[in-house]
Amino acid sequence: MGNYMKQIIFVILLSFSATAFAQQSDSSIDDIEGLFQEEEEQVVRRDEKEVKKIETKAEEKKIEEISDLKRLETFSNIAVIQKRFLPKTGRFEFNVSGGTNLNDAFFVGNGVGARLGYYFREKWGIEAVYSIIQNKNRDVTNELLTRGVNTEGSVSTDGYYGLDLKWTPIFGKFAYFNEKIIPFDLYFTFGLGITDPRIAKSSLSNRQVDVTSPYTIKIGTGQIFALTKWMAFRWDLSMHMISAETTVLENNVSSTSSSFNNNLFLNVGLSFFFPEASYR
């Protein structure tokens, strides 16, 4: 009887231990599975964040206009071109243009001009200049003549030829209506030349007025906008500083006077560069 009871107690204890072990095992498995599930959820959330971040960056980098370029990452989405689009070193420039005198109070002057230049460096070159101006009296000049007022001391430019030193310190690019990027050069010129002068008529018929071809100091500035690697649009604004001597002959008696005149010219035209550039 005693041994039988011992066996029953042993079976009961064994059953209880197996049940407890099974419950503990199930709990451990659930815990492990929970850890795996939590890790998988973290991975999914992280992947979703990365996808969203990539989509956000892609949206930010979407380029529709020139102004959107500022959102690009440096050296990642844009290539920086440091060399000039229109190289000039060792090349000639031939320019044809039309122009007008902007500040002459007594004459209206319109004309054409031509320039031939050569560039030693991108920033430095020399340029020969020749221009012809067709002048005519302004209404105020004719009105003064009818009233007996002399305008003979006014000297304008019928023609000019000279040589310029050309310095181009600035180059850059600008956007044309967010559709096209146009490279440009900003230059300055300093030159010497000779002016073929035009002088106003005297209101007195017995006076003969003559003026010598004066030496001229010329300073100017302008821009060249590259259309291709061999053609460009160019505007030029130049001041001609003329020191002229005017001789008046009246009743066989002559008198000479000096005058200093500033004539401001605006020219607009096309430039052609040759030979073809062999470097870029």
C-alpha cells in the first residue's frame, strides 16, 4: 500500500512538472516570437521612413525651372563648367554694328562701324576701330541759325578711327526667361584715335569756319553675349573726348579757338570669332 501511494504521488508530481514546463516553454516561445515580430515591425517602419525620405528628396530635386537649380546638392546633381563657353585666346574678333550719338545737343548722328580685334589672353586684347557717322542738324540748331545765333563752336563726329586696348575682367551667365542660359563677357576699353570732325554752320554768310582733325581719347565699356562658339551679340558704349581747334576766317582775318567736346556713342551689332577654337 505504501509503495502504491508513492507511485501515485510520483505520477501526480511528474504530471504537474510537465504541465508547468509546457506552460513555461510556451511562454518563452511567445516571448521570442514577440521579439522577432517587434524587430520586423521596426525594420518595416525604418524602410518606410527611408522610402519616404527618398521620395521627398526626389520631389525636392525635381527641376522644372532655372530657379530650381538652387535645391540641387553640390557635386551630386549638377556639373560646374569653369571654362568659358566662347574662348577668345589666340582668336580674332570681327564686329559690325550700327550706332548713334546720345548726347549731342546740336546734331543727330547715326552711323555704322567695324572693329577687328585680336586676343592675347582671355582678358586682354587689342582692337582697331573705324566708324562713319551721318550727322544732321537738330531742329534747335536750325532755329538758332534763323535767329542769328552761332553754333559754330559745336564739334561733332563725322568719322573716327583708332586703336583700343581691351580688358575683359568679368564673365558669367544669365537665364533668358528660364529657358536658356547665355554666357556673357563684360569688358572695358581705352584707346587713342583721330576724329573726322563736323562743325555747325555759322549764321553769318561771310564767316568761314574750319576745324582740324583732332586727336581723341576714347574710353568705353560693353558686353558680349555668346550665341555660339563663333558668333555673339555685342553692345558697346564709348565716350570720345575731343580737343578741337576751330579757325574762323572773317574779312581775311582769322582767329583760332580751342574747345573740348565729349561725344557719347552707343553701338549694337554682331561679332564673329575666328579661327575655330581648338581648345575647350
